[in-house]
Amino acid sequence: MYDILVIATVLGCGWLGFRYGLQAAVVAALELLACLAIATVAHETVAGLIDDGFQMVVGPLVPQSWLMPLVFAALLWGGFALIRRGLHRGEGEQSIDDDDGAVAVAGRIAGAVAGGLGGLLLAGAALVSFSMVPLLSGFKPVGDRMFIDAGRIALEAGGLFAGDRHEGRSLVLHGEPVSRSSILSAGLTSEPWLDMDGDSTPTEADRFRDLDENGAFTADLYYTDVDGDRMRRIGMLDKYACGCWTSALNHDDRPRPVEKKPAAAKPPVMQAKPEAAAAPQNPAGPEPKAQANEPKTQASEPKTQVSGTNEAAP
């Protein structure tokens, strides 16, 4: 549904830019961008100052959940209305269709493009404003599921002027970035989530910001603790995705688990080699060795007879 509204807003503002010209479309888009930047950067500070003033004078007059969207709407929509009325009161609403053909076709096309970009910012600002309202959480836009996430585009456009950056990314807009468990200085938290069903447990019915982009809720999320306070800083994109801009947005900040060191390997035990089996002993004692002087018996050789005689040869 929100995609249809965004496309309709872009086409409508594009038609107005085509009709009234490039200059009018560019001026209107820049004025909206200026008010969006002021509201994005200053709404939390202004809301805090107003809340402190109420606390000192009359007490908690306006709840914080309502004070935040009211201040944002006043800075954005109130400022834009004042600029349009104060600076463009004397200008006529004459369409370029009433001219004598002085505006070329290229100017019309450029005006349509500028008007379409202004319409994209206008739709995104409206989505962000609706996400701040502390009612109708089930009907708020889910930017990650939209074809054109105009709210994210509007916040990024306004966040260009926000300070407090880390590695080129605004911490005000994106929050502290995701890290890895292998980095020992990384903190441990969970993805921010809004308890929609009231069971105090993140389930599929709850809204959360998919920071690691794995398609599921991550209970153990490691992040870069830029300010060293052991708490992940929540960005405006996290609040917009969850549809909650107050302290009701859950995130489980906790210390890292202590990694157990592997036990030192014990030195191998040297086992004594088994002794060679003892030679069997002769119970009768050692065999007697042959004496060297013992006469050796020789076999007697038979005497041969000489043929032709009866006597034996000597």
C-alpha cells in the first residue's frame, strides 16, 4: 500500500514540475530538503529542551512519546509551510501552459524530474512522521519490505548534515556499526526490536531492524563500541524500521562472555621400557665345557687287500 502512495506522490509532484517549470520544482525541493535536514538534526535536542522546561514549570505535561513527533512535525511541516507562504506569497500560480511557448520541451522534462525527486522526499518525510506517532504500530510502514523505501531516503538526505561520524557514516543516522566476535573490543547486544505482542520476548510478531541482513532476528550481535559506554547507540534508521522513537525500543546490551582459555597441555609421561625377559636358567647348572686335552676318537680305516696275494699289505 505504501509503495502505491509513494509512486503516486512522485508522479503527482513530477506532473507539477512539468507544468510549472524547472525553477519552481527545484526551489520547492530545496526548501523541503532544508526543513527536513533541520528536523532530522535538531528534533531530539529541541524536544529535550522543551521537556526540561515543562518539568521545571508544570511537570510532565506532554509525554515524551508524543513530544518527539510533535517537535519533528513542527520543524518539518511547520517550517516548510512558513517558507512557502512567506517567500512565495507574491508569486502567481501561473502554469507554463499559459505561456507563449517560451519554455522548451527540455525545460519541461527537467522540471518533471526535479518535481519527482521533490515528491520522493515529500513521501519519505510523511512516512517518517507517521512512524513517530505512538499509535497504530501494526500499520506503520516496514521500509525493508517496501519496493521504494522513501523514508530511508528522506532520513539519509537529512542526515547528510548531521555530525558525529565514524568512518564516513553518521552515528546519529545509522547508530554504531556492526562488528565481529573475533574483535575483542567489540560489544555485545541484540538487534533493536519492538515488543508488539507484549510477551517480553522477540518473536516473529515483533518488529526489528535486520542489521546483519540475515533475514532473522539476531540475539547476539557484536558491534563497534565507538564511545566506549558499553551500550550500542541506536540510530534513526533503527527507530524508523521498528516504528518506535522512544525508550520502549528494546536492545539487549550486555558484557561479552568470558572466553575460557584452553587448558595447558600436560607434558607426556615417560614410561619406562620393559626390561628384556631374563634368559631361562638351567636348573642343573651350566653345561661343562669340552676339555681341550680330551683325545678325539678316530675311525679305524679298513685294511685293503692286494690282489693276487694272500697276505695283507703292510
